[in-house]
Amino acid sequence: MLSEKMEKALNDQINEELYSSYLYLAMSAWFESQNLPGCAAWMGAQAREENGHAMKFFKFINERRGRVLLKGIKEPPKEWKSPLAAFEASLNHEQHITGRIDELMNLALAEKDHATAAVLQWFVNEQVEEEAHVDSIVQKLKMAEKAPGALLMMDHALGERK
């Protein structure tokens, strides 16, 4: 069973993951409006992945005989200055989520909740991958900043994500 403190923290994380999905969906919509369908598709895939993360927490809470309590999701931004600015915002958000996962892991370890710590280890590894992937895109966009052709090539490549 989950402690009250752990259950609340995991419920809060569900909200964070659903916000992440909402944020990436907003970014996808913005990229569509900018005629960058590959970036839009990449962000759409990211939105679905974040929704899946929320559902992992949802399922885990239920498996541990906890209670999932959903709350409102805050409204995400609607505009970004540039494709680079959008991906930098994505990287900053992933770093925020990494910090939240680290806090959850610290709580699980403090409470000697090994089952939750085991589940969280998957998220720790996932966040390393998420940050590295988005950072790679940010670095490439920085190189392509003054070359519109490079942006179009990147847009095409990002659209290949499944």
C-alpha cells in the first residue's frame, strides 16, 4: 500500500504528466500553424507519450490500492517566438519533470517504499533519454538558425518519428 504522502505525490505527478501532454499538444498546434508539419508530428507523438506516462502512474496507484484523484490541468502557452524557442521550452519542461521525478524517488527511498522506487527508476531512465533527445534537437536548431533550408530538412526528419 501507498502512504498518504506518496499517494498525493503520485497523484500530483499524474497532473504534471497530463500537463506535459497538453503542453506538447499546444506546441503541435502551433507548429501546424507555422507550416512545420514534421515538428507538429513530433510534438504530437510527444503528447501521446506523456499521456502514457500519466497512465503508468494511474495504473500503479490503483495496483497499490491507492486512490487516483484527478484535478484541473492548467492552460499551456499558445505561442512561441520560433521553432528553437519552442524546443528550448520543451527542454526546460523536461528538466522540470526530471526534478519532480527525482523528488518522488527521494520520497520513495525515505519511506522505504521499494515498489514505488522500482517504478520510478523507469521514469529516471526515461527522463535521461527525454532530455538528451530534446537537447539534441535544440543544438541542431541553433546550428540551423540562420539557414531556412536546414530548418525544412529538420522538419522533415522530425516528422519521421513514430
